[in-house]
Amino acid sequence: MTAPRILVVDDESDLRELLEITLVRMGLDVDCADCLFAAREHLARNDYALVLTDMRLPDGLGIELVREVSATCKSTPIAVITAFGSAENAVAALKAGAFDYLSKPVGLDQLRLMVQSALRMHRTDGGSHDVGAQPAACASRLIGQSAAMQDLRAQIARLARSMAPVAITGESGSGKELAARDIHAHSARADKPFIAVNCGAIPEALMEAEFFGYRKGAFTGANDDRDGFFQAANGGTLMLDEVADLPLPMQVKLLRAIQERRVRKVGATVEEPVDVRLVSATHQNLAECVEKGQFRQDLFYRLNVIELRLPPLRERLDDIGLLADTILERLVPPDSKVILTPQALAALRSYSFPGNVRELENILERALAFANDGVIEVADLALKAVAPAAHALTTQPPQTPKDKVQDEMAPEQAAPAVPPARTAGDDGELPRSLPEHLDNVERDIIRRALEKTHFNRTQAAELLGISFRQLRYRMQRLSIHEPDS
């Protein structure tokens, strides 16, 4: 059997030689190139199980090669080598289609783990294609034939080929964990563990021990060595559910574990390498959490390399019939039969489902308890009445008899309405650029607050009801500088 062939592209001869020796010792055939031109010649002549390229080359950037290989050699994973601390380059390469990345100085343990993952993926893509040949709807845990769901499954199939961290966003009950499990199941890591962790359910005092494990005697009650979530998911996928709930001190430690791909147990003196693909999920807006100072910006960029949005159920109402049938099959014993009347199905399709698929499950489970002879009618669903203009009604004060009289008066007799405040100028004209106009308004308010506090930014932030970090960010964005003393 022919050994898998690897292409190493790097202009540093010492590093190229080190990588070649390490890969040959793993039983692999290796070709080397010192520039993009030579790499393209090798790719034109040979098929490779993995391409490993530096980001900076004499005749261009490695990201160019990433895009070319991703477009023309879809079954060939490509990884990049980035300079120490170049998180932006790593993220850019992953978004361009890179399978994974290594940071300089290259750790040989990390290199071996990455190569093994790449070889598993290459065997999956280049083999019998059994997984790829399965219909997406059958292989997926996400049920539905709407355009939104077909597009979502196609995205998951693409994401499964990468090691890039994925941030899954979506409303509560929309199936974020199911999407994470699909990404894992379609990847080369499918035979390795999938560990899902609810970050909001772990007491802050226990977080480090739960994530990274601990040594015997590290604290009271630590009677034995114990692995954490990272060690349990080694070789597989770790899902961080409700990641926005992580406290800031734990975010710092998680960032280091992601960057170094090594973790240190509580009470240990040395770190151990881990090979984990991270998938995070939250129903909150992480970008807003970053702006409020509740979530670290550097961790946000590490986790949010690729964003996968799950559509709420109200955006795919055509899937409700298929979803209802699948849920009822699971809830009802095999020897029983349940019928959902057309009127009940129509009622479900006209409902907004604020709780998404999870709410649909609860509604059908409750309806089964009330149904007569296995026939679910509209009344059995007990759907909550949702007024179309509920929000508008709640924002309006109740009418008094005087108000009602004025409403019935002719327009010329009615009391004049209070005109809306004009913000674009005294002449009432609309601004030519809304973003520029809002920036000018915000800049003026911040300057007035700073002048009132004699440019004490802490007091100005308190005066404006925002954090010091938010004020500093806005001052930088709006080019507001302190006066020269």
C-alpha cells in the first residue's frame, strides 16, 4: 500500500528539514517546496493527503495557495504555519478554507496530531464516499426540506471538513446542539468523542477543574486524578453551549488553551497537548457582549472564526408537517396511531413558535394527553393567542373617554398631534448619510460629557451610563482626543 504523500511549503530550510524528518518518521512520503511557484508545480504533478504551507513566502502569501487548493483540490486538506501571536492570519486562513493551522515555533506533538486528523479526513473524502453519498436529510439530525434547512445542511457538510472553530447562533430551542452533533458526525472525527458542556450550569469555583481536570490532592475532595472536558474530548469535538455565560477569569484560561492547544490540570506543573475541535453556541449576541465588556474580544475572534446561523421555526413553517410527524412517531408507541387533523396542522403553521422546535415538541406532547382516540384537534393544541399588534398595544397607554371623542372628530377638529423631534436640521430634511449623522450626534454627546467632567473619562462614562471600556472604544472609533495640556 502506498504511503500518503505530504507537501511542505516553507522558505526556511531548517524548518522544512525538521518537518520532513518528523513526517518521514510517521511513515509518510514528503515533497518540499520553498515558494509558491514550486508548490504549484508539485500540485500539478501529484495528489497529496495534506499540504502544509507557511503564510509568508518569497513570491507571495500562503493564503493564496489555501484558496487555490480549496477551490481545485477539494479532497486535499491544507494547513498553514503562522508566526507566533498572529491570530489574525490564522483566522483569515481558516476562513479562506484552511483545514487547520500551526503556530511558530512548531510543536512536534501538535504537528503529529494535526497530520493524523488530516489523514483521517483525506481517507474519508478519498475512499468509498459512503458518508457523502447519503442523502443529507437522512444523515442529518436537523429535520426539514425547506430551502433554509437544505442550505444549512450544505453549510454543515462544508464545515465538517475543517478544524476551524464554529460559532452556532440561534434562538433557544432552534437545535444548536443538533447542528453541532451533525458537524461532528460528518467530520473525520466522527469515531471520536463528542462532549457537550453547558457553560451556564457549572459553578464558577469549579470551572477550571471541570474544563482542564485536576491532580490528586489539588484541593479538598480531590482524592484521585481526574480528566476534564478537554481531555475527555481529545481527538473529537468539544461543544461549549451558552458560551456567553463564561465568567471573564475563565475566558482568559480558555483562550490560552485554544491558542496553545495544551491544558494544565489544577495542581499540575506541566501542560499536556490536546487535539480538540471547538464548537460554541449561544442564543445571545456575542458581539454585543464584547461591546458591553462581558466577553473578551480576543476570545470572540478565536471562537467566531465561522458563524453558523440556525433559522427560527417561524422562518421555515413549511417544515412543520414533517417535524410534527417525526415528533409524534417518537412520542407514540409503535402499536398506536395518531392523526393530526388538517385544521390542527394549519393552526400550527399559523403560530409564531417563540420557543421554536422545543416548543413544538411540548405542544404535541401535551396535545397527545388531551386527544380523543388518537385524533389531535385544534383545541387539543392549546396554542397561546398571539395578537399581531401585541407590541404596539403594550406601548400605547389606554384610551380615556376624551381620547375616544378626539379620535372620532374630523381631522380638522382633532387636537393637533405633537410633531416628532427633528434631528436632521431645523428645516426637517433627512440626513444624506444616516451613519454619519448618528456618529456626529454621538460625538457631540460624548464631547459634552467629557467637557463637563474636565475630561475625566471614568466620570464621563458614569454620566453617560456606559462602561469605561465602551467609552474608550467609542472615543477611538469617533476620533475624539483629549485636548493638549
